[in-house]
Amino acid sequence: MAEEIKEEKIEVPEKFKKLVEEIEKMSVLDLSELVKILEKKFGVSASAPVAVAVSGAAGAGDAPAEEKSSFNIELKVVGDKKIEVIKVVRDITGKGLKEAKDLVDAAAAAPQMIKENAKKEEAEDIKKKFEAAGAKVELK
């Protein structure tokens, strides 16, 4: 909560007030989509650089027989153990309880991206955790 109070005291320059107000009204799902669009448009990443993704993308056209080394993990079906799935999402993403719950709730309507550019072993491990919680995920 101390962080929330600190955030409220941040002075937003007049030229950005309307934009900040619009962003504040957005859901977590919409914000995630916006970040992805901005990353693509400007060729930047909001997360730490991942060398595997760059090398995997560069070599993808050269060697079609090469096994995929990084995966995006998408939550398709939540299942009956929603609380367990929320715990797994929190563990994997590091999100807070509300953000994890919002993501799991959104997955009931449409598949949700849980993690991008995970190494094969990590992706398989994450898939097992979700399946143990009764959820279904897809590795892309």
C-alpha cells in the first residue's frame, strides 16, 4: 500500500495528463496488449533482453528442421481449481494477487499469455504446474 500512496503523489506534466488518465482506466488485459503493441511498433522490450529469442528468430528461416528453443505459454482453460491456477500464475509471473486473479478471470473469456520466450525446459515445467492445478496451457 505504501507504493500506491507514493504513486499518487507523482506529479504528471500537463501534456501527459489525458494520456495517463486513459491508461489508468484500462484493465490489466488491455494494458498488456498495449505494451505488446508498443514493443512491436518501436522495436523495444519492456522486459529484460532475451538472447535466445533474437537468435531463435534469426535462425528460424535458415534451418526449418531446427527444434524450437523458446516458447510462449498461453493459458487456455482454467478448470475447476481456480485458486490453484491463480497461485501458479503468481509464482510464474511474480504478479500480485489481484493482477494474477484478473489474468485468470480473463482466461475464462479468451486465452491469456502467461510467459513469453521461455526456454523449452522451463516451458515444460510451467505446463506441468498448470496441469497439476487443473488448467490447460498451450506452448507456442
